[in-house]
Amino acid sequence: MTVLSLEPRVAGSAMDFTRVNPRRSLVLLAIGAITGIAIAGYGLFTAKGTRVHGVPPEAIALVNERPILRSDFVTQVQTQYSVPYAQTTAAERRKVLDDMIDEEMTMQRGLEVDLPSFDPDVRTALVAGVELQLFADVLAQKPSDAELRSYYDAHRDKYIRDGEMRLRDLLAAVTPQRPPDAARRDAAAASVMLRQGALLDQVLAQFNLADSRRLLDSGHVDTGDVFDFAARARLDPAVFAAARALTTGQVSDPVGAADGVHIVLMVKRVPPAQRSFGETSNEVWRDVTEDAKRRVRENNLKYLRSKADIQVAVP
């Protein structure tokens, strides 16, 4: 027995399956397409090992899509076993590869837990690595002789051989028994006598002078040659300024200092001298490279600051 619906069908409606309806066809097509894409996407992002189709030619392995380069692998094998790569065994190569994979996984885990944020050694190594990458082009460049010569001419003061001096720094100490004016008179008279050729020991005794360069640990006077930088560190600034102006055999005028009045007897003096370009070419090359690295570092930091959101609390 056939049951007939008493509700009339509207010709051309979406529910009228006896007729072709373009709108209904487009809707069903869209639903099918969306369902297919969803299924394919789920399979793509959840199936293990389906993110890539193979290891690229330049890599020996992929760890979470990060390549271990074949060139690095070959270098590591040769370094570890101290023989050419072709002379290593399959087992040795596999051990190196396993070690590199373990290292890569550990490194990725360190980044995942943000290890650089709380380990200063990791931060230092990371900064050094970034800078080394920045300096790669600088280190690969070879400055021409003309560029080196130009840098040398512009920075000649950097390439001066330090002077040497052998001196006696004689002090007329200020005491309650010898006020500053008296100390200056004794120092001036001692200076005149030394210029006239008097013996040093005689002058020391006559004017009660002491050698300010007496070493505390041994008690004897240091009478050896010293470089200018060492004399600068050991002498009062005013005394050193007077000493560096002297030549061999000269005696300075009295020089006032905090501990009294000094005179300097210059026993031997080798003044500073300009070093030639030939002597300093290696140093010039190093300085040119360091200056280039400094500029690269400054430009990189300037760029990073322009992109960074930096908030600083008031100190």
C-alpha cells in the first residue's frame, strides 16, 4: 500500500530531489570539499614522519626538520678519528652521526626550555656564536696593501715603540724639621751639584735625599732599565712628566709632589720611536679587522634596537 504525502512540493525548491537545483549542488560540493580538506590536514599534521618526504642532499639527517649538514658530519668524523673520511668504518660513522643527533636534540631541548634566559654560560656562548656569524664576511676579507698603508698613516700614534729609561728619582722629603720651602732649596742645590758632576752618594748625604724608588720587599734601589709605561705607573705624574723630557745624563729641576720635592737624574734614556709600516703590518691587519668587526657589531645592535620593544625602569 503506497502512502502519499498530502504536502505539496514546491517546484524548484532545495528539497525537491526530482529536479536539478544549482544552489543545492554548490552547497553539497562545498561541504564535501571542506570535509576532504579537514581529513587531509588532520592526517598531514598528526601522522609521524609525514612532515617531509626525505632528507635534502646537503644534509646527512633531519632532527625535527632541522638539518645536520653532510659537510659538518664529514668534518666531525675526520676530526674525531684523525684519518680521512674514506678510511673510517661504517660503525665509526654511525657513532659520530648518533652523537650529532643526540647533540642536536639536546640543543633543541635547551632552546625549548629557554636555557639561555637563566644560564650565563649559555648566554655568553650564544652571543659569541651570533657575533662570529656576523663577523664571517669581515674575517673572509683580505685588505689590500693600500688599505693597510692608509690605516697605518691615519693611526701612526698607535705604532710607536715605547721608550726606556734608567733613572734615579731623588726626594727631599718634607718634615717638621724641613718645611716645603727648605725642601725645595735643598732639591735645587742638589740639582746644581749633580749637573756640575758631583758624586751621587755625596749629594744624597749632603742634602739628606732619599731614593723614592726603593723597593719595599728587598730594601735596595731599583736601578735597572724600565719601559716608559712601567715608569709612569711607579712615579708621581708630575715627576714622570719631568723624567720623560730628559735625555741621558740630564738632571731635572725640582718637582713638587705630595711627599716632597723630587729631582730626577736620567742615567740612560731611549726615547719613544715611530715603528715602520713593515714592522707593524701584522698589527695593522689585526687592527683593521678589529675596527671592521666593531662597526659590524655596532650596526647590528643599532638594527636590533630599532626592532626591539625595550622597556627600562628608572634606576
